[in-house]
Amino acid sequence: MKQIFSRLRDLKPEEIKRGLNKAVVGITQVFAYSHLFSSYIASSIVPVGRSMQPTIESEGDVLLVEHVSVNFNRLSIGDVVTSVSPDNPRDLVCKRIVALEGEVVEIPPSWKYPFGASTLVPKGHVWLQGDNPSVSKDSRIYGSVPINMIEGRVFLRCWPLGRIQMIDSNPPPEAANASIVRPLKTPLAT
């Protein structure tokens, strides 16, 4: 330690200034690269709520989200995605894509739709639902979601260590019956 402090005392002001400039540039580059990576390549999230159980647990799971699929429009039915919440743009939701544009979603009878409902997913939208339909607030409540609100595709649970696994694109059986999806018989006009 004494050697370090004696070396610092011997430095000229120009050397100190040059060293500080290098440190500031290095720290700035680390933050810039980190921001670019988390915005365009991958990031991590900690989910809150029970809407994706049993696929994703709200207590203790840490998920990796990749952004490349969204940036290159490579999303598919079954993908678990993060999206800006249609109710509160400051929040993210984590849901499964169950229908793409041009598909018809038939919603079974529920408190909101006592006789059931049928809706067409419009161009540039997707239909999102949670894997736990009894508690999920999803497209059955707020309708189809513009695809540009999707931020990334969840691909891996990386924590806890005992539960590390890829996120499956097949919903659990209890989620599969929440809505019925069928293709539209005539294509959407462009």
C-alpha cells in the first residue's frame, strides 16, 4: 500500500488528469456496452405475480429475455414474451403468445363474456395469455396487443440453480383450454 501512495504522490498533475480521463472513458464504455447489450441482445427479469404459474414462479425465479427475436420479427405461437402492459406503460407483463394476426380467438364463457366471445387478431397484433388463466389479466381482458409493445422473448430460467431450464413453448394443459384459436378462412387485407 505504501508503494501505491508514494507512486501517486510522485505523479505530475498532467499524468493524474490523463489517468482520470482514461478511467472515465473506460467506465462510460462499460455502461454504454451494457445498455446496448440489455436493450438489443438480452436482459434479465424477476417476475411478479401468479399469472404464468406453473411455467414461471413468482417467488425466486430469474429469467433471461432475448430481444433478437423481436427485433427481427421472429415470434411464434407458444413463445413466452415480455410486453409493455396495456394498462400501465411503466410496467411489463410476462405472457404467452397464443394467436398471431389473422387468427380468430374463441373465448369460453366467463364472468366478462357470459356467452363466450370470438375475436379476430388484427394486423400487427398478437393475443397474449397467462398460463394460469384463473388469475391472469391478459388479452381476454384488454384485447389484442400491438406487436411493437413486445420487448423480448423469455428463453431461460437461470435461477434458482436447481430449476435452471429452457422455457418451453408448449403451454401447460390448464392454459391450453383458456381460449381456442383457429385460422381465419380468408386472409386479412393488407
